[in-house]
Amino acid sequence: MDRDELLEPFERMIAKLFPSARVREIERGADWSGELAEVEESGFLDLFAPEDAGGAALPFEYAIPLFSALGRHVAPLEIGQAMIERSGRDADMLASARAVLLAAAIAGAGNHLLEVTTAYANERNQFGKPIGRQQALQQNLALMAEHCVAVRMASELAAQGSEWPGALQAAVAKTVASQSAPLIANTAHAVHGAIGISEEHDLQLYTRRLHAWRLEAGSEGLWSRRIGHGLLLSCDTSVDWLRDKIFGEGASRTPLSNGTASRTKQ
């Protein structure tokens, strides 16, 4: 089974269970145990659980599109958290996975905002033409798209190369996502204008969550300091350290007497 085959039924279920009207009700405190029971019955919560516990023991890379789908529909992230907790991993691994869950959710919500903001810019007319034809607005949308791609790539990178995300890969994903979240939200509101902050408009459902997910489990300041701490503890150059620890290229280094490092290809 590839990831798309897994994503299609999951997203169809999430879209049915959590339309925007229901999201609003849950936000106001409505009980959603019925929806959770349906997700439980689907078997998705056990995708990453060990086989001896009745799970599918899938590698973590399968989680990224599912977590992004939760963000795309602003569905409760407790669903993704339950998937993580049932994996049976230790506390440090669970913390790393939670950071990637938040990053992937920001990616999903950000991509949705990019779609609806671009569509609105092409529909909203001002001075006889769509506002999307204005060069300044086009530039802002292009920057918004760059941030969305960066978050998606960082989330995917965190899940590559091993069965579970490492602490540094998770730190990169959460740092990039938290840095980009307010920029994506601000552009969406700038294009939509006052209508975007009204309660009846869905835009604020997404932008408020981007700001909340940015801070949850630590903002970009916390996670970037962890990256910097890891780099400072190494005698590698910044580029070699990034290639080895973040991108997993598998190069080993032999420290030299002067504190620098030589690189040996394996």
C-alpha cells in the first residue's frame, strides 16, 4: 500500500466527520466522542502501533499526509496524537513525533489557505479587475506559496531515512513551520481584508489554529535553540553537520588536532 491509497479514505472520513460547522461546535465545547469512535473503528489510530499489539507497524513517513489532512480540515489533532501514542515509542520519540505532527498540520492548513486566498484574489474585483492582477499582491502570494512549500518539505524531511523522526529532524520541521505559520496567516488576512476576521468566515478558523500550533510544544525559538546546541557540540562545519545530522547523508568525520574535522566517505 502506498501513501495515497491510505490518504484517500482517511481524508474522506475526516472531511465527512469535521465540516466547518462541526469544527465550530467542537471549538465551543461540544462532545465529539462519536466522531472519535468512528475514527477508532476505522483502524487508523493503530497504523503505527506494533504488530503484536494489533497495529500495522507502518513507518512514520506514512503519517505525514494524514497529519496534513487533519490540518487541512482543522480537525482535532488529538487524532494524530493518539496514532503517535499507540506506537509504543519512548517519551523522547513521542515528543519528536508530536512536533512533526504540528508541523505537518501547519503544512496542511497553510496549503488550504493558499488555495482559498488565491481563489479569492482571482474572484474579488476592484477598479474593474481582479485584485489578483496587482503585482504587489502577486508577490505576496508567491511568498506565501514559498512558505507553504518550505513547511511541507521540512515535515517530509523529518520522516525520511528512518522509521521514526529524530530529535534534530523534528526540531527543523517545527522551527520552519512555526516561523512560517504567522507569515502565511498574515498574507491570507491581508488579501481577504475585513471579511476574513468575521466569525461566519472559515478563514479565521485556520489562521487562529496556525497561531496556536505555532506555539504548541514550543515556538521556533525553542526548537531553533536545540538545533544550535547540537551544532555547537559538534566539531563539524555547519554544512557537513547539516548534511550528516539533518539530511542523513551518512558521512563520518575524524576530528583533527586543531579542532577542525576531516570528512571520510563511507
